[in-house]
Amino acid sequence: QSALTQPPSASGSPGQSVTISCSGTSSDVGNYNYVSWYQQHPGKAPKLMIYEVNKRPSEVPDRFSGSKSGNTASLTVSGLQADDEADYYCCSYAGTHGVFGGGTKLTVL
Amino acid sequence: QVQLQESGPGLVKPSETLSLTCSVSGYSITSGYFWGWIRQSPGEGLEWIGSTYYSGNALYNPSLRSRVTVSSDTSKNQFSLKMNSVTAADTAMYYCVRGDKQTAMVTFDYWGQGALVTVSS
């Protein structure tokens, strides 16, 4: 099974917006509205940031938003803050299992 | 406050069985949700292994299905992972997670701190 495709890195200055893409196929991202995003700081467990494409858990700031177009899902982080520097992983339902992306390291310049 | 804590051997020999237990506090595993396992190889991404519902319904990643069993012990509010015939490729950080009722293989809202398992002789 192939992982979803994410850019290995992304960056932005404090206050700016950054969008991270997650490219799949018509068998996963394109066929289901079940895409989630996770934030992972070094040495820590991942944290759920977005689920079902664009829903946020109550404790996640509204600076984080998700969307989907065709076979590609996206995570946008607005008003970048130093603590947003982390690895981000997307995850999609693929019919019989969940599949993750390879991760994107977000650097706040 | 839902908390998950993994426990089990940190070193397993090749061809043997990896066994991990996740103890859940602050929530009864019989109150709903799926309970499962995700692993992360050193420096690599995440891989969903499998999840179980307290009633016994289990879901598995097709790539690992033949070697994995995820089960629950409601009397102890715990669930466990057993993976047989392990190789060095199974060396990873193993996380126990709570999975959403409807999207159990995609949405994981609570995670344990992780247990590092090394496969080596």
C-alpha cells in the first residue's frame, strides 16, 4: 500500500500562513471525506488537529483549517506561531484501512 | 481526562511474538469508541496496525492482518496487541490510541506516550 504524498518540508515566518498538501488517489482521499491531520512535536505523541477533512477538535485553535479538492487534501496554518513548528501527518480512509502520509516538517523561520 | 499508557517488553527477539498492553484511565472502554495501535519506525512516518471494539469486532491493516491480533480485557479496562513472527522491520515506537466510532481507522483523538520496541537477538 502506498502512503499519501506530502511535501517533506514547508516553512513560513511568524504571522504568515502556510498550506501543506496531502496527495492521494480516487481510492482514498478522492473517494471519502475521512481525512485527518496530526501534529507531532519531537519526542511527543501525535495530536489530532483536523478530522473529517475540515472539523476541528474543540481545543485546537481556529488558525488550523482543513480542506479537500479532488484527490488532494490540505492543511492551512494561519498566523504562524513558534509552537507550530512540528511534523504534520495526514491520514485518509482507503476502503479497508487508514493510510498515512509521509509527513511534512513545518519550520517557523 | 482520558489517559492511555502502554506497557510491555522493550526488546523482542526475531521470529518471536511482540506483546503490548494499553491501560486506559478516565474512560471505560465499554462506553464506545475503538481502541487500537499505531506504530512509527525510527525517523519514519505513521502506520495504523489495527483497532478493536470492546464487543470483539476488530479491524486490521491488510498488510499486517496475518500477524496481528488486537483484543480487549474489559475487566481491567485494557486492550492489547500481539504481533507474531517479528523481524527487525517491526522495530518501532508503538502508540495505543482511541479511535472514533465511525472513522476508527482514521480519527484518533487520544494517544498514549508510546512504547519503543526493538527487535534484535
